[in-house]
Amino acid sequence: MEYNSNFTLSIPGTSPERRSRFIRDPIHDLIYISPNLCRFIDTKQFQRLRHIKQLGTTYWVWGGASHNRFEHCIGVAHIARVLVEHLRKHQPELKITDRDVDCVQIAGLCHDLGHGPWSHVWDGQFIPTALPGETWTHEEGSEIMFRSLIEENHIPLEDDDITFILALIRGDRDRVGLEKKFLFDVVANKESGLDVDKLEYIQRDSHMLGDPISINISRILESARVIDDHICFDWKDLSKIYNIFESRFHLHERYYNHKTAKAIEYMIIDALLLAEPVLHFAKDIRDPKRYLHLTDALFQRIQQSEDPGLAPAQSILDRIETRDLYKCVDQHFIEWPKRDLVKEVTAESIVNACKEIFNLEPDAFPGIDLGQLETQDAIVEQTLIHYGKKDKNPIDFELALCKVALPGQSSTVKPRYFAEVIQRVYTKESQYFALVQQGYRAVMASLDFETEIPSSGTFDAVQNPSTSPRRPSETESDAGANPLRSLRKSTSFADNPFTKVPGDYMPDSPSRGNVERMSPAKSSGKDIGDEGSSITQDSKAQDGRNEAGFRWS
């Protein structure tokens, strides 16, 4: 790759010999940083990204995933430049200018400036809860921080260039009139979903997670051409394009939405909500000078404070560090057509079921004080994961290729649906694990999962607290013996033997020294709380394992 240092967006007083550099990157090898790009990187606004983990709380589960938004953004800028330079070389009729190349690269570099602490934990969950009605998004935050970067560092960009770069960051083709429309497919492709941001994070994230996904970026970029004002790719690379979206799905399923990482997310959100009335940091989202200091270091800022008002928040953060986490008591994968059914599964419905079950069989849950169980002690998580286009095949779009691939022109081995809902239930207190599991299963059993339902509407993920336990025994003689019996319509779906625990089950709580009731996984010398679960052959052992022999921690 040859780099042209004679840029339209040249900055007066900048010496190319003094300011240009190469960055050694584990994903892209040597990345050339032009003198102009250095002016953006060497600012407080961009350096802030060194202190925001790319994968948020996933780092607490996979210790190798310690990379930050900083290096990801540099990687995006690099691929963006390579792609646009490739198009300029092979399609001179597009009349791509040095200024176009620069603007696209700067957009790639600055597209994540607005992310808050722990990335999407802050943007998508904390802010909507802390500031009801607030419409702020991290894309808007990027615009605010970009304008601050330009102003405070006296970078003399023309207003048209600033507007163009911000439109590229948002992938908004309609925001500017005369710019080349295909350039909006590079950084944030809102139509096909295939952009350099995705190419970068799939490779970097998987590499740092220790499960590297190989994407032949050079081959894919080499096949890129502009047709009808959209970036398209050669038909021969169809399977490679599909694999990119498939890889995105598996990263979300295995890592980004791992049950332990999500438990820590909910704990951080609870801690932030408790700390907000004392520290008042939520309002800083629209103040670039104050937002500059909102990073993952907020964790330490709360912990080191001596303000007694922060004690409840500090207690939750202490639990994270001592691994006394909220417990995932059960989970289900919900088929796309039946996603609307689970909207009835809420924290309130589960806790109500828990109380009914406990009143019927109080001796089955020794040592539990039901009077302290409240709705907020449970968390219901319903997360939509997909290939990039909800339930549709992401390559069935003319904008991903110049033409749609018809049946038989690509592999026919595809999933029935390209999206599903992961539903999990958590309990904030370990003592309620078994009871919440039964309450959750009773609620699930009341739903009709056996009938095909052509569900309509858009799935809205539940991000607020709720829990899940086991449902009553199948051996009960009649509905009159248990009022919940009459609700059970889909018992086989609700009752998962792999995760089922007895009523006296108590998971390990390290910070509380709960040695007598260690989880079976811990007592066997294998910590599976972070990496999943394991199978034991002794399915009848009475040491806290479920009846199918699947250890659940």
C-alpha cells in the first residue's frame, strides 16, 4: 500500500518528518499514521478512548480482552483508508479526491469518540434509566466530542468538511447533498451492514478473546467496486461475506452476551444508579469538558470516595471484585416467531409465582426469608441477537452485492431464522436461586410455546431487573393441588433438566465465606463461573448438582 502525504486537509505548521509515524498492531501489522491524522490522535478527546474497554464487562470474564476503543478506532481508520484508496485506484471515474480519502479516514478514527464508560453498558442501559426521556446516543456523543476536539485543538477544518465527517460517522446519506454517496458505506453502512467497523472489531475482538476469527480483509477489499452509488463485492466472495455476518452472530452469542459478563453489567448499572444522586455524572453527556473524564475509571472514582452516600454503590462494586456476582438461575433461547410470547415474563410475574410456590411448599426451601424477596431482587434479560438484519439473511440485500443471490447461487445450508432471543433470569441474592428458578419456570410453563405463532411487531429487549426459578413437580396429581398446575401448557419447554437445581441449592458466594455450600463446580476444583458449564457422570450425586448431571454455576 502506497501512502500519499500530500493531503487536501493539510494542517499549517505540521512537519511530516516530525509528526508521521507507524503503529505496530497485532491485527494489521504496521499502520501508517499520517501527519494530519496525528493531529486528531494526539488530543485529549481521542486519548480518552485508551480508558474505555472495547468489550465492556466481557473483560471481567476473558482477561485477554483488555483492548480499548483507542486501538479499535485506529484500526478502523486504517481499513477505511485502504478501501477508499483501492476504489480510487481501480475506478478513477469515481473522481475520489485526497480530501474524500482524508474525511473518510478521520470519520473512521473518530466514530467512537462518544462512547461512555464500559461502552454500550453506559450508552444503551444506564443513560435511558438514569435520564428518562433523554434521546442522547453515543453517535450524538461522538459528534459533540468531535466538535470539541476540532475547537480546542485549533484544527482548521472547513465547515463543509466537519459536516461531511459527522455524516460519515452516522452513515447518514441525506445529511449532505453533493458528497459521493458510496462513501457512506465505508464506516457506518446503515443499509447492508457491511462496513470497515465490523471488519475491524470481528478480527480484533476474536483475537483478544483467544478465539481468533480469520477474515481475509485484503481479498474482500480487493473485490470491492462501486455500482449504482453503492460499494458491492464480487459474487465469488459471497460465502466470505456471509461468514462475516455469521461471525458477528457467534461473537454476540458466545462472548458479548455471556451470562457472567451480563451479570456484571447489571451490577455496574445498579451501582451507577445508586451513585448518580451523589456524583451527578449522567448530565455530563452533553458537556464535552466534563465528559472527557467519564471513562471506566468511574469504577475507582466511586470506590475511593469517602462520601457515606456512596456506600450502597461501593458495596455492589466490592461484590464484583470479590466475585460475589448476581446469579443466572436459568435461560432459554426463544425462536424468532415466538419472541412476543416472552414479553409476559417479567420480574413481577416471577416474584409473584415464587410467593405462590413458597406458600405451597415452604419446607422445600430451607433457610429462605420470603419476606425479603422483592421484585427488584430479580432480573429478566431478553436480548435479541441476529446476523445483522433481524430475521433476514443479511446477504439477501442488493446493497451487499450488486444483485441478490438467488436460491442455488449460494449455499443452501442456512439457519431457519437469522435471529433469536436469549432470555435469562438472574437473582441478586444467592439464597433465592432455587426459588426464583421455580418461579420463572412456572411463568414459562404458562405460555403456549407449542403452537406456531406468526408473531408481528418489533422485539423490544428487556433491560430492567427480574429473576427466574424452577416450576412445581410434574408428578402432582391434579390442578387443584397446585393453582399453578392449570397454567402449564408447555412443560417440556419450561423444564430444562440441565439447569434444574433442588430447593436447598445455594451457589458459592466467595465474599461471604460460604464454604459449607460451595457449588459443585467449585468443590470439584474447576471454576466454571466464567467459561460456562461442565458435565459430570455422577448424575445422581446429592451435592447440589441437578438431576441431569449438568453443573450450573
